Amino acid sequence: MSRTVYVNGEYLPEEDAKISIFDRGFLMADGVYEVTSVLDGKLLDFPGHMTRLARSLGELDMDTPVTDAEMEAIHRELIRANDIDEGLVYLQVTRGAADRDFHYPEGVKPSLVLFTQKKTLTETPAATNGIKVVSIPDIRWGRRDIKTVQLLAPSMGKMAAKAAGADDAWLVEDGFVTEGTSNNAYIVKGGKIITRNLSTDILHGITRAAVLRFAREAQMEVEERPFTIDEAKEADEAFITSASTFVCPVVEIDGAKIGDGTPGPVARRLREIYLEESRKTAT
């Protein structure tokens, strides 16, 4: 049975979904996206994702195709139609279809596509055992704070990690870790959580914001600043956050064990808190 997807105002079987070959998302990666997790059939952090979507669109002078209320209704219909109890809803907005030109076209309606993925998010081997990462140069463009569909560099990073026998990569620029290929990066030293401060250098993670808020509410110390790979190797523990992994421990960096090589207590507790609190506020 195929999935029901949404394309520019229509709910369709996935095999019938079509986008113009002139869509600027296809030709120029001229688009943005969001991924919202679904637990127990409910959306996590949905308002935060809509706020970030609006910011990304604004930074690219791109129009909003539907209202937040309409976007939420589309999400809920896809969850219902595809019977998603646990998984993800992916949405993508592009500038629309126009003859190929580097200049932005005028009077073009944005394209909007959404689809779901059934996926186990809560009980995963990565959360239980932790992941291994390698460090690689950060070759992405300078506006990582805009969640664009330009994902070739992160894909190359994940493939480099796979080739090295690791699960993911941490990206390094000017000697400091920016973030993971599709997640924010953290280390823990002496009970203090350390993660890079917000700027155009990293994505302003929705899960990142929630996790740091929960950490501070739990009286954990948080320091937002850049850190190096060498510092990470000497940390007591490390972890990542993202919409699809929540809080996931990192147990090895470039072949060096972090702490005792098993998920640490801070990462484990933060994951517990995040799931507990998110389930309370999921809609």
C-alpha cells in the first residue's frame, strides 16, 4: 500500500505525485524544509518548526504557500491517512516553477510538498548503545541557519562516516566543531553541557532549544561556546540532538572512546526528560 502525500493542494498516492522539471528546488536547491517528529500520533514541537520555517522563508525572500493553520491541518491529515503512530512528517517549500534563470522569478507560486515516514524513534540501538562519529572539514555554505534543501555536503559527510566505519560525522571549521551532518553537537565535562552558540554557522535546532531549556530547568549547567575535537575526546561524554534522534549519545570520536565508551548519565537523563516533557506538550 503506497503512502498518501501532499503536492500543491492535492492529496495523492505517492506514485501519482509530480513536480515540474522547472521547479527551482529541483534545478537550484532553491527551497527550505522542516521535519516534525510524530509520537503517539501527535506532533512534537510543531509551533517551533513553523517559526523556523517562517524565518527560513523570510531569509530567502520566499513567500509562504499556506497559513500555519493550513499547514497543521495538512500534517494531521497525512498522519491520519498514513496511520502514523511514530515517525516523521517532512515538508518542503520551494520558490516554484519557472524557466531556468539565476534571478528570482516574479509572480510565481511556491511549491509545497509533504510526506510521512513510519520510523521507530524512541527505542533505537543508537539511543541504547550510542553512536561513533568522525571529524571532517565543514565545506557547507555560510548560512547554515537557513534550513535549505542544499544537503549534498551533509550527504557526503554521512558517506565519509560510513566509509570509515562510523555512524555520523562532526563538521570542523577553523579548528572548531560546528555541528553534525544533520544534528547539533554537545560535549559534557565535569557535569557542564557545552555546545556551540547560535549564529549563522549552525542550524538553530528546535530540539536543541527544547533540550537546553529542559537542562537548565533541571539545574544542569550549560555553556554555549565552540569546542575542538581534541576537547571532545577528553570530555566525560558527548551527544547529539535532532528532531528524529531526540538526544543520542556519542561514544567514540575519530576512534577515541568518550568517557568509558558507553552512553553517559547526562545524555541518558536528558533523553528521558525530553521524551517525558515532549509527550506532555505534543499536539
